[in-house]
Amino acid sequence: MAGIYIHIPFCKSRCIYCGFYSTTNLNIRQQYVNALCKEMALRKNYIDESVSTIYIGGGTPSLLTEGELKTIFEHIYNLFVINDDNEITIECNPDDITDNFANILRELPVNRVSMGAQTFNNARLKFLQRRHNAEEIKQAVQTLRKENIKNISLDLMFGFPDETLEEWLEDINQAISLDVEHISAYSLMYEEGTPLTAMLKSNKIKDIDEELSLDMYESLVSRMKSVGYEHYEISNFARPGFRSRHNSSYWLQVPYIGIGAAAHSFDIKSRQYNVSDINRYISQINNGIIPMERELLNNDTIFNDYANHLTHNAANYISERLMEIYNHHIRLTYKGILISDTIMSDLMIV
């Protein structure tokens, strides 16, 4: 069992909170897609197992044309052995889900769509500089259902400046009302180098109170469980049978190949990191060179990866102030004790 991740770094505009590598230069999409296909050919022997999950992420993969998407999938299926029982996800912006685009998805092997809804509050969507509005989220889900897309995931955010608990509960309820199979919910993060963080540092906005943030998270967990969603990771909730298989595999030592600028790969023996520069990526791939760095893994490193599972998940709890570092140890805070069963379960399952 193995996975494939294809990184599509294009965005029409950058959201103020995003720290991921992306570009707004859409004029080089076709050049980039050609480079993706060449990298796949160069690295077709990187994994020697059949592929059970494919994830087209970004950026905004829904900015690609029908022809560009078909080219990518044709090369995937020509170069790799793809299992019949697979999970194939594409990330989309809600406003890109037109009748025509949904029809394109139906013609592709895609069986899972992940959409960045973030919030159903139009003022906050504008604040984040998102391209869609709340109504377009609902329309997108309906449009995908018409094309028989049976596995839809929505991303939500909480902890906006001046957000109330009641407003956050309204967002949760709006998402639940759409009856999607999967919901991910993240606390708004202040990443270095983003416009959002610059606003925070200049006192144009104020981070929410930690007590309120905790109340929001506890309300999220309680509400999602009350309507039948499984809380299987810190920020992820799924209907039974609809966990994200691709994302879960990252923590199960499943090998995967990452194709594209800024993509990461793992073949058990090493980790590989492609350059986070689209122009350099295209240029070097066209010359038959994979622009990457490799980290070889020994037994100690592999052991540390299991330990890193704990520290990775603990980092999320530390950011939520549910855990803290004390005397070189990680321990629960008082607030973390309130949901200690959830935290311990999440930290111990690898």
C-alpha cells in the first residue's frame, strides 16, 4: 500500500493566513503540469508497492483545466499500479465547483472532494480574502451531489478576532446541515510572514482569549459527536467509514511519493523534499534533474519518527494550551485534563 501526493501551488489570490508555498502566476500552469508528468516518469520506480490513495492538493487544484487534470491522471495510471479500492481526493475552492467542473470530476477517477469552506460568515470570508461566499459553499455541495460525489470534506476555522462562541456554533451547525461525510476544523493560526500575523503584531487585530478558544474546541467536539461524527484525529471528524485514508497514512509509516514543487516523499528508507520554487522546479525537471534534498533514515531516525508522532500531535495541543512543556517533559495543563481521554488516545495510537 502506498500513496501519491500531487502539489498544485496555484492560487488566484493569497489568503491572509496561509503560510504554504503558492504562486498567483497562472500563466505557467501548462508548463508546470508538463513538469509534473516528467517528474512522475523520472521517479516511477520510487515506490514498488501498489497505490491505494491519491491526493491532489495545493494551492488550488480546481484552477486546472479539464485537459490539465486529465493529463495528470493519465500519467498517474500509466506509470503506477493503482488499486481498485482507492481513495482519490482533490482539493477545491467552493466557487470553482460549477456544473461544468463537477461534470469534469465525474469523468475523472476522483471519488473524494475536500473544500476549504473556513466559515459561513461572509464578513469573515472577506476578512480572510477568500474568493467565495457562504451561499457558494452550499451550492457547491449540492452541485457535487448531483454528479454523485459521495465523499465530501469541509474545512472550517475558529478563533477569529472578535468571534463569539455562538457564531462558531452557527458555523458548525451550517456545516452539519450540509450532511457532508467529513469535517476538519482548525484554530486560526498566526504563521510567520503572513499578512494576518503582521496585523496581529501591529495591533490591528487581537487574538481571542484562550478560555474562549478552549470553549470553542470543546463545543466542536461535543456537537460533532452528538450528531454521529467520529472524532478520529485532533481536528478531524468523519462519518463511520469516511476517515481520510490518505492523511491518516502519513502517521502509519506508509510510503508515499510527492510530485511537484514543495512536495515531500517517504520510502521508508529516506525522506525527500522538492524545492519550494516553481520556476526552478520546472527548469530542472526539464533538464532531467529532480530538484530535491534527501534525508536518509537509520534505525534511530525511524524510531524517532514514532516519537515524532507523539510530539507532532502534542504540538497541536500545546498550541491550544491543553499541554505544555515543563522541565523537558510534556504535560497536560489544567484545561487539558478536562479532555485527557481524547488527548491520550490521540497521542498513543500510531
